[in-house]
Amino acid sequence: MKSVVKPLANVSPSPLPLNQHLPHASPLVYGCMGLGGGWNNNGINAKDLAQAHDVVNTALDQGINYFDHADIYTFGKAEQVFGQVLSSRPELREHMLIQTKCGIRFADDKGPKRYDLSAQWIGHSVNQSLKHLQTDYLDVLVLHRPDPLMDAEDVAKTYHRLRDEGKVRFLGVSNMQHHQMRMLQQHLDTPLVVNQLELSLHKQHWIDETVYAGNQLGADINFTPGTLEYCQQQHIQVQSWGSLCQGRYSGADLSDEPMRVKQTYALVCQLAAEYSVSKEAIILAWLMQHPARVQPVVGTTDLQRIAACQQAVGLQLTREHWYALYVSAKGHELP
């Protein structure tokens, strides 16, 4: 069954757009890593294609118009099955924003698993992704991981060429701290538009970096100070991967999890009942309440959970409930 979707230009998720460069982007991003039939060498079958159609329909019906890919997801099959959806229903393309990531190369006969942000590999990846996705352009190209050998000037020149050829509209990054973004930005003639980071209620170092500033108790925090502030100052949209914490607080098996996870799950359930929303909505609303206006990436292929996630949009937790979740997931009171 085909989805009935609204034109992209008419989507207005909030009074102030999250991303000034992509003003009609939905507050949530659908992450396509689970499409294509799994991380194996099996071909795409009819079941995989039906799943992709259902996921795209559900996302669009829920007002989610932003789709996140990577050239490596399910060894390229995620992009390919999505491309088959677009090939059979090309009218959908104007209703969605598509971003894909490049730069991770798996071990092969040439070397180990590695990161490659060379001009040659970026160009190759973009052309391959366009072919797989069966689209003429990418709304956003995202550099997937920092490459120690990255030549920022070459990356910028490559992006400018791809943009001028009409293959890519905007450039973003993933897993980069602000020093790396600043180095790259000085060679670009347009702003970076996205930084996708691992942020969640379970992975809290991005919040701890603020709370434990100057405190010895924060000596082991693994998050570069100032990264979120830089993104806010430069109007770079912060996206979060791992947003749903692998289901820890929304129904996953917790038998092997520590007590603090079980207690936080109970609190999420309590708040979901109090706010009359899904557990997923509580988890995502906690993320989205940060002043960086985090845009969560959700990758579930469960259609009901996709709809449950959308309930987070516009949900405002009290300050007390926000801190209660933070402290519960941490397992001890703040300093």
C-alpha cells in the first residue's frame, strides 16, 4: 500500500527550523542501517524490499522526511534496497531528504579496516551511493569517521567539485570534535550543516562534560569539551546515533544489565504513563530537550516503534524529570 505524503516544502516541524540550511527537515531522522536483509552476503529478496517499502511509508506518514544512510550499511544493501523503492516510486524523492556517509572501508586484500577521506575515495563513494540509491543527488554527504590522514583542503575541493556537478548539496561530518570541524571549515566556502555523534541517555559523556567541568571526578570523560557549543555557535545541526540505547529503556531484555539500567527503565515506564506517551518518546524527548536541539536518528525497523518515536516531537519534560532520568541512568547523585 502506497503512502500518502505531504510535499517537502510544506513540512514545518517547528516554529524555528532545526537546521537553517535544511529548514523543512523533520525533527527525527530515520536511520536505514537495518534495511537490506542484514550484514551478510545474501542478495536482496522480496521480503527485504517489502520491509523497505513499509518503513519508508511509515516514516513519511509519521512526518519523518529525513533518511540517513551510509555506503557500508549491510554491505551496501541498505542503499540498494532503498534505491529500489525510489525506482518503483520516483515521486517519493521530492518528499524526502537523503544523506549518506562515506569514509569507512572494511578489511580487504589491500589492507585492514581503515578510514579513507581521500579525494579519490570520497568521489568513488558518492558515485556508488548515487547509483545504489537511484537518485541524481544527495541532500547531505557526511564524512563518517575522522581520518588521521585527511587533507582538509583536498576534502573541501572534492566537496566543491561534487556540489558544482550537482551530485551533493551540503556537507556534514560524523564523530568529529570541534577542532577537526574548524580545520575543515576553514577550507570550505559553505558551512558544515551536520555533526552526527553518539548521544543518548545511556551514553552520557556529552552531558557529563558540562556537569563535571573542572571536577576531578570527570577525569575519565571521553567527550571533547566545547564540541556541542561550537555546533550551536556555528548553526551545525547535532544529530544523535544510538539514540534509543539499543532498547535498554524501552523493552529489551535487562536480565544481564546492572541495577541502574533496570531502575531507569522503571522510571521511563512511569514517565511514559504520566505523560501518556510511549517509552521511546520519553527517551528521545530527553535528548531533544538539550539546547543544542539534538535531532535523533532512529533505526528501528519495527513499524509500531517508528510511530512511537514520533510522539517525542513537541514533548517537553519538566526540569525535574529530565534530571531524574539523567541521575537514574548515571546511578548516583550529581557532585
